[in-house]
Amino acid sequence: MSWFGVPFCGYSCEFSPFRGNLLAVGTGQYFGIVGNGKLHVLDIAAPGGQPVCEWMTNQAVYDVAWSEANEHVLLTGQADGTLKLFDWTNPHGPIMSLEEHTAEVYGVDWNLNEKHLISSAAWDHSVKVWDAMRGVCLSTFRAHQNLAYAAIWSPARPACLASVGGDAMLHIQDLNAGEMPVQSIQAHQHEILTVDWNKYNEFMVVTGSVDKTIRTFDMRNFGQPLQILHGHQLAVKRVKCHPYVETQIVSCSYDTAVNVFDMAMGQMIQHFDQHTEFTLGVDLSLFEENVIASTSWVQCSATGRQGGKAKQEDPFRMDKTKRERGQTQNVGFSFPEKVIADVT
């Protein structure tokens, strides 16, 4: 197990698809509302979790995605409405800035198949598709009537994109079918903050909402959810479909928890409560089965392995005065059989 303290509040994290030891973490000062941001690349295999590179940004880093084409390149969604590309072998700043959105960029994703394509979802209600090699916007989708929170590429259909927003809508966009969605559904009654595709079932989409639920949908029968999963006490901030297990979903929430759900069982099967503040980012390693990273507003980081139910004591308790002063504290935590991977 390793850990790492970060000075700002964690918003997102993602494992490198090329190197199992590298984890990117996006953060924001003053809870991401005002102030600077920082992008960190951490070596989680090094003793204590060593920083590889970090960059200060003008405003918060709300989301981060690794390039699928170049192992050194990362993409961020920024609170200033820009997308920025960084090279972790170049510590001097972004190598590209994409500037068409007129409000905060809350979600970014890199296309697994068409490796030059990236997507962004922003609070200007739009979803954009960009050519990362040329630095130009290729398409703008304006189907959402409220803030757009996430736009995720299908791993099976290179031209398909699922987006969700504050209008409670789930849209499926096809780059080959024009600007209007090819499928749409009001997936929840409240804002939808997150979406992901099942890695094994090309027709399945998973959403998480302010209504505290996770829902699954089959594109072949889009009229109603396949399942409604309960287990969080506050809004679901992010869902990720398991890269190794077809039936499992990992989620994080404003209730501070990280949960694992099994769709075949129709219920939550694991619950981790190591965080003490809003947990805003979660990801699973592509190299080690069941290794999870999560990030929250408490300024500490740790990595390890998914295990059983978390211990009930608070392993992330920090002196209140230190936290208010913005000091960091490295904290590790373990579980009866294994340890969870976490970045706070």
C-alpha cells in the first residue's frame, strides 16, 4: 500500500492505460469553487507514493483522462472552460489548450478506438468532440437543456458517445448521424452526474444521479431502466464499470463512500467508508484486478487493493486545525483481508 498527500481538494483520478503504477489526480483549491487547480501524476508503486510530475493551473481541474495514443499525454477539463493537454515528461506547462466552451468543463474522455478523438461536457450545456492531434473542434452537440456533466465514448462503437446532464437526460450521440441524438431518455427524475459503458456488453449504459441511485439501460430497449441500484445516501458522483467483471460497477458519492455493486445480484456487495468528505473521483486499474483509486476533498491519498467491508473506525481522521490551514497529511488504511486503493 502507498499513499500521497495533495494540497487541494481531489476531484478526479484515473489510472494510466499504459503503466499500471501511474495515477493522475485532478484537484482544485478552495473546494474547486475559486482559486487554482493542480494536476498530479503519481507513482503509486514507489514507497510512500512518489510524485512524478505536477502542474499548477489557473482554476480547478474537474476531470482528467489519459491519452489512448501516447503514454505521456493527459487531458484535463478545467473550471475556466478550457481543455488542456499535458505531457508528464514536460514539467513546464500544457502542450495544448482548447478554448471553445463558454463555461466550466466538467467531464472529459479519450476515445479508446479512434485515438485522435476526445470529448468534453461543459456547463454551457454543450458536448464537444475534438481532434486532439490538430487541436480543433469537430462537432458540438446541444441536446442538453441544462449543465452537461459527462460525455463518455463507447468502447465498442467508436463513433458513439453517451452524455448526461442536469436536465436528467441520457443521450446517445453518433458522430455519423448529425447533431441530434440517435437515442434519448429521461433516465432519472433529478440531475445525472455520471455515465459509463459496460466493457463487455456494448448495449449497456450505467448512470448515477442526484437521486442517490445507479441505473442501468439497454440501448435495444431504451424505454425504462433494466435495474435501479440503491446503496448511497447522497448524490452519486461517478460510476465506473469494472474492467474485469462484467456484472460489477464501482461508484463514489457525496456521502463519502465508495461502493461496489453486482448487477447479477442486484445489490451492493462492498462498501468502503475511509473518506470523511465528499468523494468525487474513482477508477479501477487495468493492470491489477480489483485495485481501486478514489479521491475526495480531504487532502490525502492512498492506494491499495479492493477487499471486504471497511473498518468502522475513521482511518482518515485529521486534526481539524491542520485541515482548515490547508496542511496535508499522509494516511494509509487497511481492511481485514486486503487493502483498498485510494487517492484522496
